[in-house]
Amino acid sequence: MTCPINETIRDFLTGKEFPDSDDEQIRQRLERLLIEEKGYGRDEVAVGVAIDLSMDGRVEAAAAHLVIKLGERQGMVIQCARGSLVTRHREALSLARLIGPVVIPFAAVTNGRDAEVLDTATGSVLAAGLAALPDRVTLMQYLADVPEMEIDEKRRLKEKRILAAFSTLQCPTECEPG
């Protein structure tokens, strides 16, 4: 995939301008899929949900690419990036465990061609393929069957450290010249 260098792309959900990159183009395609095919409302999909990772005197932050919230409950974190899905599992799981006051029960990773949906409690892959990303009705049903879960401070610190490692070891997102 190639895209223009030093250009921006208008976010489908927010209308904000973001630097154009391979990863951003993947996120834009996924936003459209969630709204146009999976039945989510624009107000149910949050973009770039930030999390404070400050610890040990260092100020750090990370962000979930997309977070789906149905009613008062956050249901799924989605990370969008090119490359191997399995390399994104741990980052997505940590985000889902840290973003809210309670654990977000599902996490998903996608490279735009494939996707995997993960159980945040166990880390196991529940489903694979873009078609396996739950639509709005299915996610609501899943949430009705999954009790809210919290993690203790010791576990939160461990997840922060894991996520901080991922956020500082990112591959460049620039497009390939073409």
C-alpha cells in the first residue's frame, strides 16, 4: 500500500485531519465497515481514546485506535495496523484492561485484510476474519452475557508497563514512497 507523503486524511468519524499513513488508511476502512456494514452509530465508536501510562516518575501515554461503547458500557477495543495480527494481541489486551474503570471485555486487531477478536479476560482468540468482527446487535448480546470485571492495582501496573513498552517501540507509520 502506498499513500502520499506529508498529506493528511480526513477521519470518517470525527472529520479531523490525521497524517496519511498505511495504518491510518486501515483505520478509516474499519471505521466505515463498523458504521456502514456492522450497524454501529457514529456516537458509539470513539477514535483515539487516550490512556495515561505515567509511572515511576515518567509521563507516558498510549491510545486505542477505536473503542466501541454501547449504552454505558465499553464493549470492544480495536487496534488497526499493518502486518501480523498476533504481534498486536498483547497491546490490544492491555488497552482493553486499562482504558476504563472496568475491563473492556473484547479486543480486536486488524490489518485491514484480516481480523481477530480476543477475549480480554483470557487473551484467547474467539473469532478470526473481518466478517467475525461482531455487529452491533451481536456485541450487545455478548455484553449481556459477560459480567463486568475489574483488575487490582498490581495487575494494572503490570499492564501499564506492557503497554508502555509497546508505545515506545512502535514501527514507523510512514507510507512507502510510490
